[in-house]
Amino acid sequence: MEILEGILTRRSIRRYTCERVPDEMIMHILEAGMYAPSAVNRQPWHFIVIRSKETFRQIMKIHPYAGMLESADVAFLVCGDTKLEHGPGYWVVDCSAATQNMLLAIHGLGLGGVWVGIHPREQRKEAMRQIFGLPENIQPAALIACGRPAESKPHPQRFRKEKIHWEIW
Amino acid sequence: MEILEGILTRRSIRRYTCERVPDEMIMHILEAGMYAPSAVNRQPWHFIVIRSKETFRQIMKIHPYAGMLESADVAFLVCGDTKLEHGPGYWVVDCSAATQNMLLAIHGLGLGGVWVGIHPREQRKEAMRQIFGLPENIQPAALIACGRPAESKPHPQRFRKEKIHWEIW
């Protein structure tokens, strides 16, 4: 799939078949995250790969919009490292770029995925810290649910001319 | 170019030829940004397209790492809208995903681009607000410099096994 086509056809997929995502694909998705740009190339990220159904259940208990984990085969928790980031607040930017790379890789591999928001909701962050035993310098940024897609979605119209400004606001 | 290949081969390109980037490509890059996911699909972004050499000079005066604008043909200022975002702090996440989509589109089109950090540096944000006359609810997130590449870079090794954690930290 071409890059531009992939960017335009990626959708948030929340229903998955029971088919397993091969380990090799999981490594490709992680690699895609690691090739995101980051401020001063600090790569202030970590990735937790989750396949435990018990952990999925724990997350669904504390996160109001994580119901898609019911059918997900794998999930990724993208975390920022405040000891590695270029300066305060950069981990949010860098981890968001990494998350987007991973979602595009998932789509490019023929899988389906969705960005489940963690940061900037403090309550969700604290719950994730407890579930995964995160050290103080590790900030949970985003969760990605992933599996073989069991739904397809139409192409939306998201191009908005009024969002474009020329030379000045 | 395939998505996965594009993700892995994208590099920060800071030297450009004097060749013009066609308007059609600029629209593709903007469209890529608009197709990023955003919390609750709020699409809390705006894009300023900059081609004025005078504006490039103003930015280079206030930004210590914007020297590549010297040879850039076009630049994009990605901005967040605090009136549109899902909740406080979401615009940073959403605009970072949009910026990454745009960088991948630039690469996919055979152009070169680089992410010039604005947020979270308050001084740079204030200077951009003044240069572009941004309203109070509009937050400058990132600048992208772009042009026909006049440099190529080797493929780095960024895959780090130690960044991957299984099931728990």
C-alpha cells in the first residue's frame, strides 16, 4: 500500500476477528514506532506489548473507552521517559508521532487498530501506572488496540479548505 | 512507496534544491495532516502555508534551529485550537499525529522535510504568535520545512530491543 493511500484510508478499527497477529508483524509495528522522529533524536519512548486477556480486562475496568479490547489480539502501551526526553513536555510530542507511525504500520500490514487515549487524562495515567508497575519517570502516553479487522468503514471526507491559511493567520 | 518502507526510510532533510514544490503536492501534504486521528475526531488543527522568504527570515531570527529555511521552498505551521480540542492538552497529541502524517506524505511524494520544534518551548510559541498574528485559542505546535531534497542520509539503526517490554514493565 502506498504511503499517501495508507494515510488517507486508515480508520479507527474497533472490532477484530479471533485470528492471531503473528509475532513478526508485532515486531514490524514496534519498529515503525521506533523510526518516528523525536526532538534531538532522543527517542524517549518504551513499548509494552500486551496479549494477556486478564490485563485487557483490568484496562477495560478502568478505561471507559477501551471496550474494543474484548476482541483485540494484542495491544501496545506507548510510554514516554521523562529522563530521556529533550525537555519537559517533549515526550508527549515524540510518543504521539511514534503512535501514529504504529497505527499506519498496522494499517499497512492489513491489520486494524485504534488509538485509545491515555495522556492527558491523569486518572487513566495513574491506573495504567498501577496495572503495569511503571517507574516514576515513565509516562503512559497512548494505548493501541490491534487485531485482524472484523469491520470496514467508509472513506470519510476530512479535507477542510477552511483549515488552511496562507502566509498568515 | 510502501507504507512500512516509507516509515523506515523517512529522514529529517534540511537541505533543499531551488526547485519549486507544486501546489498540488502542498494540498496532498495538507490533506495527509487532516486525515490523522484525533481524540473524539475533533480535528483541532489549522495549517498555515508559508512561502514568503521574508517570513522565513523572521522565523530564522527567533528560532535557533530553523536555519534550513534558508533553502526551503515551503513551510507549514501546524497549530492546535484549544476551542476545538476534546479536553485540555489534547491538541498537542492530535497535532503531533497530524505533523507525522505530513512528514510521511512529504517523503512519499519524493520531497524532503523536517520537524522544527515549537511546542513546548514557550518563547518560540510566543514569537510565532506574533509573526503570524495567532488568536489566543490558537497554539503553534510544530513547523515543517519542506523542499526538493538536496541531501540524502544513510539508514540509521533505531530498532532497540531493550525498548520493548512484554506484558508488564
